Amino acid sequence: MRSRPSPLRRALPWFIAGILLAGVGLPGSAFAESGLRTGPLIGEGHAIPASNRTEVVQVVMTDAPAYSPASFTANVSSNLSVDLFNNGSLAHTFTVSPIPNYVLPLNWTPSQLDHFYATEGALASVNVSAGHHAWANLTLNASITPGAYEIYSLIPYQFQAGMSGKILVQGGPGLQLFENTTDSLAFVPNILDLSPSSYPVTVDVLVTNLGNDGHTFTMSPLANVTLLPSNFTQFFQQHSPLTNAPIPSGAGNAAWANFTVYSPGVYQYICTITGHFANGMYGFLYVGVPIPPPPPPLSTAIVQGWILVGVAALLGVGIAVVIVASLTGRVPPPPKTSDAHH
């Protein structure tokens, strides 16, 4: 009567198969891991053509007489639209001198001011009646010279009474970037890269919400300063952010973050919603400086060597067991029995 095979003998084929599979699979996984190299997602900035960039500024005209604000910035290679509102009881004009960095003398008479306007022209001149809105549209193409362009009113004696201001036209063109926010409390990408040709440079970032929660896109005004969850509130109380754009809740909603950078460096941006920064919602804007390469993957050269040695040993054991089994027929061999005669 045959005895049942021992557990070792029953498990032997599976043991040999496991050794052989290990010999095939381990080297492949080792080589696959050696090829892994991860790095951050990077958003690249690009120049905005004048036809694609429109800057909108709101200016209130008062009977003081004055413009509010009295000065504002614009950029070369952009279309500037000024939304004018006259909240007074007198008519006013919004007239822009075409000569950069030229200060109109306050002692000019109305006739002298009219002569200047008739001789030199204007980048724009709009008359706004009391209580009305109007638009002043200026095309600041690449040929315009950066500088301060004076604003004045042609209504007699309003300029002499102080109704003047300035448009500060900065070099350009501006640069545009794209950013996203997620409910996993992350900016995607979390690194933005700009390579401006000159400074200052205007930057427009379109931030799109990919999740449901609201966020902010808030950027440090100081380069090469690292913010922490424990100090950012006090920091922004002492240093106004370059931009602090609220990103509306709801997937697909977006907002523009517009700001000006005056020097190269690394600028950190964060979400100021409670708990978001502490959970990793921050990123870095590299302006005119190289982005450090990602850290190299852990070396697998030594690990692969030990894996290959181990696999070779396992294969050798497996082959030896198979050879012994084929020669003896059983592993372990069957027990010796003697014939019993009764």
C-alpha cells in the first residue's frame, strides 16, 4: 500500500517554480526601477502679443478737480482701456500727452494748453459729461517709449487747478503663465518659470480651479524668501503681496493674478486659506534664474549587483534540485521497505 506523499514532496514543484519565477522577475524589476526619474511639473511663461493683452483701469473724475487714481501703470505691447466715470457736476476731459517724461507747466494758460494739444496731439482725449461713463482706449505698441505720460483736462482752468496725472508705461512685453488648484491642496504645476528680457516685467497668471474648494494665489513680494505656515500671516502684514487673487470655488472657475516683478529671483506663492499652506499648497516662481535639477534617483547599481548574485544562487539551487529529482525519481527518496513473509 502506497503511503501519502509527505508535505515537502507535495510542495516541491511549487518551490521550484517559485525559484524560477524569481530568477526571471527580479532582474527585470531591478532594471525597471533603475530607469525611474521623477521631477516637478513646470509651467513655462510666454510673451503675450499686443493683440491678446488688454489692460483695464478704472478712473473716477471729480470736481476737486482730480483723477482718482492720479497715476497708474500700463505696459508696452498692450491695449489699455480706461473706464472713465465722472461723478461730479462738471464736464472733464481725459487727455494723454504723447510725449514721454514731459511735465506740462502748471502756469500755462488754457490757450497755451490748447495750443500744445493742437500741435502735439494726444494718445487719447475723451470728454466725459457730468454723471456719465466713457472709455479711453490706447494701443501701446512695441514702438512706444516706456516712461511717464501726463494726463490732463482741457476744460479751462481744471489743469491749472490740479487736474492732472500720469500713465507709467513700463517695458514689455508682458509674460503669461497658467496655474491650477486642486482639492488635494496642491498647485499643479507647483513650479513656474519666466525668462524675461528686461525688468520690470508684468506677469499675468490664469489660475483655474480643478476642484470644488476655493483657494487663493498669493505671492511673496520678496525674492529668495521662504515662507512657513507659522509666519506667513505676519509676513504679509509687513509686506504686501505681489498678488492676492481669490480663486472661486467650483471646478472650471478661474481668476487672473496680475503683478509686476522688478528683479530676478525665486518668489514663493501660497494659498492663504486656513490649513491649505500647512498641507502643502505652495509653489515657486523662478524669474530669470535657473530651476535646480530634480534630485537624482537612489543608486541601484549596488542593489542590482546583490539581486543578480542572489538570483544566480537561487537558480543554481533550483537547477540542482531538479537534477537530483530527475536522477532519483523522488526527492526525498522513498523509504526502504523489506518484504515481510508471514
